[in-house]
Amino acid sequence: MRSFPAPPADQTAALLFRGYSWLPDRMRRAAGPVVRARLLGRTAVALRGPDAVRFFYDERHVHRHGALPEPVRATLFGEGAVHTLDGEAHRVRKAMFLGLLVPPARVADLVEETTAAWDEAVAGWRERPAVVLFDEVAKVLTAGVCRWAGIPVSSALLGATSQDLVAMVDGFATPGVRHWRARAARGRCETWLAALVADVRSGVITVPEGSAVAVVAAHRDADGSRLDAHTAAVELLNIIRPTVAVSWFVTFAAHALHRWPGTRERLQADDAAYSAAFVHEVRRFYPFAPFAGGRAAAELSWRGERIPAGALVLLDAYGQNHDAELWGDPYAFRPERFLARPVDRDELIPQGGGDPSDGHRCPGEAVTIALLEALTVRLARLGYDVPVQDLTIPLRRIPTRPRNGFRITSVRPLD
């Protein structure tokens, strides 16, 4: 087993400058199966591939507690979130999310609320000269998930709420204005939802039985204690924020429909298998999470390479989703690849890998797929024009999206 000293130069600035390409480029140049670096002053070791996914999501190898940097906790996940737990504490808290986000009936209800919000919104788009699809889809998803979750949001506050939920995702991986906007948004939303939980517990507000608010407010952790109001607010945000993040994928789907217009007819044809394949290809092809991170639980070895105890362990999600050994022609947008064979759990990892029932894979992945299928088909059946605009997707920006948010004009029923 070989051992290497940690590289002296910290790569945090390079990561911020290069964005999604930083780790895949280093992987391509690596002499062995891992990449070694320093990030935020810590030793980091990066892995890739289905076997690496299984290694990474094994709690004997990689823990989450103490791994997430404070800037990420303070924007994307929140302090005390399920993502920061391990072992029995994680399993009990995760079970709450699985009960809300995995059962098909729950997913179907969320899709129903969201498609109803979409249909309401589209009627208004027809009266406007232009809309920015990303912004409008974020409002649709906010309206749908809040109705489903039992969270009251007035129409007057819908836009501001969706902006805050988007800001938390948009600012987690960058310094500067976007990051401070994300912190401020999280503070506002945690205060709002903590007050809601307190009112539900005191009986001031009644919410539907079994709704996300009711479930989170009543949840008890592994030690038998009820979540404090702040942590309950954090976990409510970890239900509604990722749902609103689907606006990135819907915008990418619109981008794909525009670049490869032949896909539109097949999506209009009520072909469920093709719709599912299109959605998987959008999630594989377009950049979302660059990598997942954890902390080595002990002195480890990966394919003969030493990983020091406590080191950051990175799983190269973007690189794996564009790995030629897995996908053949990874930079071609080709939904048919998912008609040829079933999706392997540990190959396609835009939202992490492993088993969501007992690991850290996103429990809302089924929600993402169902919402994206429903909204993509509706988008394909909608008439609109795409005016001249900047449709580039900058890989230096994390998370990225089309620069102009994908503006559309002359929204109309499809002829």
C-alpha cells in the first residue's frame, strides 16, 4: 500500500475558479485510482466509480458528522440536519424523511399538487410578453410542495418564499454576494418555520394530519426527545428546499428540448418509458452536484491507496456521470441509453449513491424523478418561443444553470 504526503498547496481557490471541471480534470491526470488534494486546509482524497460509491456510502468507512464545512451547513442543509448525523441517530431521523418522501401515494399527492400549481401558473404566463422559466418553475414548485406539506404561504408571499428557497441552493458553494444572500434566506425561513412548528404544537394552528409539518412537529429522535423548534424548521426546509431545487432540472429539460427538438415529439406521445429515459438523461448530462463529501471514519485503504483517518473523502459525482467507461459517449445527450438497459443505482448518482433506506442517498430522489417527468411532459406539450438569449451553462458556477434562466415568449396552447 502506497502512502503520499498531502500536497502543500490548498486547492480551494482552484475549485472555486474551475467549478465542475476541477475534480474530473484532476481525475483524468491522476496516476492512480484516487486524487489527493487539500481543501479548506484539510487533507482530501477523491474517488470515482460504482465500487467507490459502495465504499463511500458504507458507514464503516465514511461518516458525515464533522465533514460538512460550516458555509454549507449555514446555507444548504442547516445546523443539526439529518445530513450531519451518523449511525442510529441518522437512521431514526432518516426514517421520518423516508416515510414522507418515498411511499408512492405520498409522491403522487405531491405531483398532483405541483401539476395543479403548474396549470394555474401557465394560464397567467399566456398574458405576459415573456417569462423566465427558471423563476416561474421555482414558484410553481414552492406552491405545490408547501400545499402538500401543510405549510401556509399566501400568494403575496409566494415569490419571496421561492426566492429564499432558491437562494439557499444557489449560494452554498460560492463566496461573496450569493453566499450571504443564502445565509440571510436561511435565517428568514428557519425563523418562519420554527414559529409555525411552535404554533402547531401549541394548537394555535391546525394542519392536516399526516402532513409534513405534522410529522416533523411530532417526530422523536433516537433518544426519544422531540426536535427543538429550530431543528424541526431545519428538517422542514430539507423537505421543501430540495423540491424547489427541481427547478434546476426542469430548466435543463427546457434547454434539452430546445437543443434537441426531436425529443419533443416523443415526450408528447405519452410514452412513459421514453419520458423516464429523458429525465434520467437530463439528470446525468447536466451539471448539478459536483461531488459528495464525508470524513474517513478510520485509517482506510482504497485499491491500495491510503486514506488517513479524518480526511475528507470526496465522491466525484459529476465526473462519474460523464465517465466514458460507464456511458460510452458521455457528452452526447441520448435518452435512448436508458431504454437499452435499466438504471444501475450506483452508476447514475446526480443525487448521491447507495441505498436511501439506510444510507445518505437523497430520500427525495423519487420525488425529483416524478416531478421532473410530470413537468417535462407538460413543458413539451406547451407552445412558446425561445428568443435570442445567452443559453450557455457556465461550468465555473456551482450550481449552474442557463445564464438567462431560459426566457420564453408567446406562451400558448400547442397547436
